[in-house]
Amino acid sequence: MKVAVAGKGGAGKTTIAGTLARVMADRGHRVVAIDDDSNPNLALTVGVDTASAARLPGIPRDMLEERPDAEGVKRLELAVPAEDFIDRFGVPVHDRLTLLVMGQPNHGGSG
Amino acid sequence: MRGVLGGLVAGTSRVAIVDLEAGLEHLSRGTARHVETLLIVGEPYFKSLETASRSFALAKDLGIASVRMVANKVRTPRDEETVREFAARHALPLAAVVPYDEAVVAADERGMALIEYEPAAPSVAAIRRLAEQLVPGA
């Protein structure tokens, strides 16, 4: 099941997404909660404390690569299988639940 | 990062719950293709419902098969009636009605997850019913 949650700021989108992720994990599913908001705060609602959330790393650049899409526009894509990416970059929150914060890639020394 | 999100959602066998950017303008067709259900969260007043309705049309244009509304912060029977009438009039499937809940505010003030602060909160109960609807029986 792949669910996306949208809604205006303040409507409670993030509380619902985070709680739904926790509930799904409680029901025995392996779950990945993905924060794609540019003002990420899903961490809190899935149960990652604020200090740990503030220390979440940027996505290592070597896990991404630029590839042209069907229209020839270069787009960033995963350079590794999704499961490897989630295992390496995701933050384990709870039994069966992993958090991923998309944010910006970490360019490191490459500028 | 759009291609990355689509690749993640498509490539994992896990249940994926994505907290999207507030507007749907950023959602690409490539990512939308991998989303089975889009939940649009709205509040029970006219402007919020109108916004939800516009998002609903946009999501349908993006080709998402199941687009459903979640009414949040519903305080009174009248609120619920407003939401149900609006949903019926605009043919928006209503996935859940989540009550207004002081526990959400209190959890937020304490910097805690709602489900940890008060696992039996009415809002959490509504979200459990939503999960049961999305993936029955697990």
C-alpha cells in the first residue's frame, strides 16, 4: 500500500500521516514514513524526539545520480535499490517503522 | 528530488506513507504513478473544503486512482454534516472524519508523538479506523 497525504498547512496533514504510519506498523506492516515536505516535521509525529530529528543527515550524494527522463530532462534518481537506500539512510523509529526525510541532498565536498 | 521519491515508493515492498508538500503542484506525474491512494486533509469550513476539492481535481488529472478526503478537526455534528454535504455534492469520497482533539494540541506542545502521548485519543481511534479501511484485516 502506497499512500500520500496532502493538505494545506495547518490542516493536520503531518499529524495524520505520522499517526497513520505508526498505526500501520502496530498492525504488523513494515512501514516507511517519508517526509517530502520542505518544512519537514514528520519526525515528531512518528515519535522521533526533536534532538534526534535535528541531527538527521542530508542524503549522501553518492546514493543519487542524474539521469535523463523520457523528455531528456536530467533528473536526480536513486543510484541504489530503494531497500538499500531505506536501510542506509532511514532512521529506525519503532519496530517495523523507518523514517526517511527527503530534504536536500548533502553535497559534501563537491560544493 | 522528484525522481527519487517515485523510485523509493515504487521500489520498496514496505507500506509507504508520504507526507507531501502542502500544494500538489510539486507532485510530478512520475511520482503520482506510484501512489495508490492520495488522502487530502481538509478542515470543516468552506475555504478549506474548496481547497481540498481543487486538490482532488488536480490529483485526478495526475492519474491517481484513489483520491479520498480526510476531514480533520471536526468539532460538532454540524461540522460533520457540512463535510458530508460538501463531499456528496462534489463527489469526493470521504475516507475518514477525525474529530477535533485537545490531545493533538497537547502532544504538539510537549513535542511528542500523538500516539505516544495519548494512544486512546479519539483522533487516534479515527486514524486506526482509516488504517483498517486502507488495509483491511491486518
